[in-house]
Amino acid sequence: MNAPPPSADHQDGNFRRFRVATDNAIGIIRDRRKKVLATVQETSIDGFTVLMSPKNSSKLNVGRPWLLEHDGAKIEVHPQWFFNAPDGHVQIGLRRLRDLTPPEPIRSSLLTRVGGRHYADPSVSAVIFGGFVLFLFCLMALPGIGDRLGTSDRIQDSIQWLIGKADRVVGSRL
């Protein structure tokens, strides 16, 4: 486990390493109940390179995965290599295992408050909108409200015309 780290300028043809800005480099490594501060130096698609004091590195157990909290993300990592830097710090290569960051919550709508479910299918929205328009249409056809608006007679005549046409089409096919 004491393999030397890749140099900072080394770029493998398969992936790239990116330096992390110093103002965004602070991370926390969790090993069960232990929390250790670390400075994230580099990140890549495969993992991270972190720097910490020898005292903090001795608190961590090597045999199991750790949790790296960095930049609002929670990532399960496995220590791949350790290197004692000349300045006295310990540099650790972490392999990314899986992302444990909770997804952003889905914004709630009126449907989730009433029905308690999230509808991702757009046809459900179309059916609900159609039902709402039909409800308004029927509301405007009621004798009390429709008479005040002047829509009751027109809507009732239109509905009777549609029923008559549908009856003739169905009757002619039978």
C-alpha cells in the first residue's frame, strides 16, 4: 500500500487529474465514528488525492471504506496508496467507490400534497388539465351560474347536438 503517488504533472492517456482550488479544498474523511480533516489536492474520475497530518492519518483504519465529504458531496472511498511527503504531511490516494450524496428533493406540487404521489408522465398532467376544463365547462352550463353568464343555453344546445351526432354515428354502424 505504500506505492509512490503519481506526479502532479503526470497525465495518463485514459483520464485526467484536476487540481482543486485552495478555497474549496477542505474535506472531511469519516471512518465509522472518527472524523478527520483533510485537504483535497486533486480529483479525477477514479478518485481523489488528499493531504493530512500524520496524526490525523494514524486515526484512520485502512481495512474498510471511508466516507469523504467534500464540496457538498458524500462519496464512499477506499484508500489506495499512502505517501509520506517531505514536508511531513501524509498524501493519500483514494479510489472512488460510489456516490452517497442524497439527490435534490423534488419540488412538490398541488398533486403531491393532495394525492401524495409524484407524476412524471406528461399524459397524467394532460388528463388532469382536461378534467379541469371539463369541470369548468359543466360549471358554466349549470342553470344558475350559466344563466347569469349567458352560457347555459349555448352549452346545453352544444351538448345535445354532440349527443345527437354520436347517436346517429353509433346507430348507423350497428
